[in-house]
Amino acid sequence: AFSELSVRALKIIKNCAITISGLYVAGMPLFYLIAEMDDAPGIIVIGMVVIFASMVIAVFAAVLQRLLQEAI
């Protein structure tokens, strides 16, 4: 568990989570337009939940990556 391979894997997970969050942030105006046309505010809430969840995963992976780097 305490190896460079696990540190690299956590770095990849962190970068992917940040990328997913960024893509959803960039797509939120589109979600807003779709929600206005269909009069469905739940679409915006779902988009916000995905952004929040991916940022939580990114922070958790960053903390674990830092702990593993210091443990090695």
C-alpha cells in the first residue's frame, strides 16, 4: 500500500475528479437552458451534486496522496 504506484494512482484519481468537475462546471449553462425549457429545476441540482461529489473525491485523493508521500 505504501508504494510509488499507489501515489501515482491517487494522483490520476485526483486529476480525473478535477477534470470531471471542470467539465460539469463548463456544462452548467447548458443544464440551465435545458432546465428552463423543461421547467425542471432538478437537473441543476443533479449537476451541482456531481460537481460537489467529484471535488470531495479530489480533496480526499489529494490528502491520501500527501500522506502516502510522507509515509514513503
